[in-house]
Amino acid sequence: MNFVSHSWFLTLRVLRHLMRQPWYIALTLIQPIIWLGLYGQLFKRVVELPGFQTNSYISFLTPGVIIMSALFGSGWTGMGVILDLDRGVMDRFLVSPVSRPAIILGRLVYLAIVTVVQSLILFSMGYVLGARYAGGAAGIFVLLIAAISLGLPFGALSIAMALMVRKQESVIGAVNFILLPLTFMSPVFIASTLMPGWMITAARLNPLNWAVEAGRVALSGQPDWPLILLRLASLWSFALIGIWLATRAFRAYQRSA
Amino acid sequence: MSNPEPFQFAIEANDLRKTYRNNVKALDGLNLRVASGSIFALLGPNGAGKSTTIKILTTLSRPDSGEARVAGIDVLRDPQRVRRSIGCVAQKPGVDDECTGHENLTLQGQLHGLHGSELRQRVDSLLDRFSLTNAASRVARTYSGGMKRKLDIAMGLIHHPRVLFLDEPTTGLDPEARAELWVEISRLSSEGLSILLTTHYLEEADRLAQSIAIIDRGRVVAEGTAEALKGELRGDSLEIELAEPTSEATINSALQNVAMLSEFQIAAKTLHARAEHGATAVPPMLVALEAAGVKVASVKVARPTLDDVYLRHTGKTFQQAEAQVNQ
């Protein structure tokens, strides 16, 4: 019981941080909006190539950008943890009887809330630019679940890394050197059938691919539910590993004190 | 909240040892007894082991060996109960800069299981007590150092702890804020709270604490009241201001029969001497000087300072010790 309420109190704390930094919200939204607006225009005719199951690139691109933004958002989760470590806020929590897993879960719940809001904003943006889907509400719902499910493991890994290296530079480096290649080796921008053979193989192991696929298939007119569930289940397994690693890192941090 | 059980010692630590991974021996058999209801100061330079001691006693860290009890509860076997009984103000402020004073206190209360009107009243009374009511709805980033430290202490008190840990509470504060905090710490103690504070300000330990432990290289090298510690040093120092310059020979012949005095030194009109009990040595000294025709303008008797005590027990002055650590 404590675990649930403590997680929620800690979620609210981080949400409060976000609400006090409207410029930060604007900044995080600018990049995906550029992707949608400019990239969507620039590569408009790419759908004339075979392999896209749509003739509207913006319809193809929007779920990809939503998932990609969820991925990058989750990568930054550790930054807040490092701030808490540096400022003594973490120690302040640890000398209180707060439920230890709640310290990690509070950030992940926050991440999930932010992901939903951000995804809905980007989805509306895509709609304005002409993206249309046959999948309806169920499709949007699955897309949101996929975005959250991808964010959780990477958010947890980011926290784990923050607790182990305790340097913001390392988290920034990891986000750029891991998440960027993952994005380009995925069907975010281009149909997977157009990728080189080795990249198709690599993309199969890419969690970003699982999330994009689940979202796109759900938004299509004839969703393949077994495939969607398989992709989501893979993401959840990955999330469990991430959260397990984060709790391990947390214990290691406490031992090193 | 846990049932208050009476305890004789607010803190007991036996033979605490801890070596960090980089082979730095932080604690080397530290023993401590802090009487319930008192202010106890751990005095030592940076790196002496004060912060490690606090971390172990507040459950943030575990010793390699040894045992400790806080408020009668074993810190290794029952850390969760210890956390409910202690308040802690660490060196790094545990204040969330992006939240208001009110929000910081409320969250802390919530994590301690307070809610509803009980929580609201507690938050308001602490804001009031620390004169933060007017700043309560501002984010803590805008607070001065002194205000932030007060908020930090208020956060440590939200759940009515029985033992309060203050790790260098006045470091980095200006003299005015420091004096204000001293008053507040004394007031908390007079309300029955047991307080362990660490400091590397000799003056602070002297002013606040009923009992002081001098800690050097991970162990307690001397312990007692400030007066007792200083009393161990043989003698007070006397500083006598003479009306006019007087030769050393005159002084020596005048004072040679005053048995209580030793170590005369004269420089121009100022005479320095030591006496086992300064106050009792003054009258015969004045008589002897008068008899020799030496006029005295003023006499000052100074008790030894904690600085002298530190020098005696560790073989170095406080400044030297700090400089060594900082290298």
C-alpha cells in the first residue's frame, strides 16, 4: 500500500518539475514537430516506392515519430536521478521510510504520463498534416500502449545507468550513441522491406521496431492481433529486465555509500 | 509511528569500522555514547570520519563491522524503524529546488505516512516555527542559504523524530544565519530532542554541545564536556597589560616568588604567563608586581580553547589537519 502511494507522491513531484518549465515542454515538442512537418514534406513521394502499405507518407511517419519521441524521452529519465543524487534529494528520501522501489517507479509512472500526453499532441499534429487511419480508437490505444511499453525499459535502463555512473555526460552520451542508431535501424522513416538485408535482421531485434510495428499494424484497417500481442509481450519482457536492472543498480548504489 | 520506548542513550556505537573500496579507512574502531536529550558534537576536520559515522547511524551506509543503536533500535537489524525515529539534515541540502517550501515539507510528511489535516497542521506549524510562512509558496531555488537550511531542518522534523542528526548544519552560512540557527538548535534540544551534530567549527561545538567527541582518523581521541576537555590542559593563559614598558629582569625578580605562575614572556608592555588556575594566581601576582613598583593597566585570563585541546590530542592544529586532508 505504501508502495503505491509513495510512487504516486514521487510521480507528482516530477510532474510538478515539468509544469514549472514550460520552455522545456516546448523544446521537447519542437524536434518531433520538425520531423513530422519537414521530413514529412521532404520525403512525401517516398511512398511511391514499393513496400509502404499506404500512399500517404505522413500516415506512415506519424506513428514512427510518436514511438521515436517516446524512446528519446525515456532516455533522459536518468538525468533527473543524477540531479537528485547531486543535490542530496536522493539521500533525503533514503533516510526516510519511503518504499525503495517507489523511487524508481515514481519516475516510470511519470514517464508513462508524459509519453501519453506527448503522443496525443503528435498524433493531432499528424492529423492536421493529413494522417488518416482506419484503425480508429483501438488503433490509437494500442499505439499509446506501445509507446509506453517501449519507454519503460529504456527509462529503467537510463535510471540504472544514472545510478551507476552518476554523470550527466554519460547519460547524454548513451542517449546519442545508443538511441540514434536504434532509430535509424528501424522502420520509423522507411518501410522495412526497403532496408538492406543485414539491417532487416538487426531491426528484428530492435525493441523500437516492435513498438512501431505494433502501433502501425493496430492503426491499419485489418489489425493482426496475435502479431500485436506478440510485439507488446516482447516489449514487456524487455521492460521487466530493465526494471530488474534498475533495482539492482539501486541496491549497488546503496551499498557503495 | 513506533511506540516511544525509553532509552538511556540516544546513540550508541561500538567499534564501528569501515574501509572504502579505494582503501581509505574511514572508521577505525569508533565508539560513541550520546546521552538522551543532549546535544553532542562530533568535532574533527574534513575526512576525519564524521560524515561516514552519520551515514551509518542514519542507515545510509553499513559498517564493515561493529554495531550501533539509535533511539534504542539496532541500525543494522531494523533500519526501517530507525528511519521512522530519526530526522536527518545532511551536508548536501535535501531540498528539492524546483518545489516550494510547502511542497517540500508536504512530500516529506507524506513519505512518513502523515495525511489530511494532521499533515496540513504539521506543515503550517513548522513553516511558522522557522519563519518560512511568507516564503512557503515560493520555489526553494529562490531561498537564501539560511532559509534553505531552515527548510531542510523543518523537513527533518516533520515526523516528530526522537533523534536529530545535523551534518555540518552551519557550513556555508553567513554569521548572522549561523547565529540564528544556533538559537534554533538550542531550542530544539531544550524541547527534549537528542541531537548529534558534526562540525569543523570549534566555536560551534563549544557554544552548542553539552558533550564533544574529537574524532581523528576514524576514531574518537577525546571525549567530554568542552570545559572538561579544556580543563585537561594544564593551566590558563594570562595576559597582563602594563602601564609602561618594563624590563624582563624587573619582571623576573618581581614574580620569581609567585609559585603559581610560569612561562613569563614580556614584549614591550604586554606580559604573558601561564597558571594552573588563572583566577587564583591573579591576586598574588598583582601584589608582587605592586611591591616591585610595576603598574598594571589590565589583566586578562583566558581558558584554553578547543583549538588547544585538538592540538593536544591529535598532535596537529585544526588548520594543519584540514590542509592535510585537502591535499
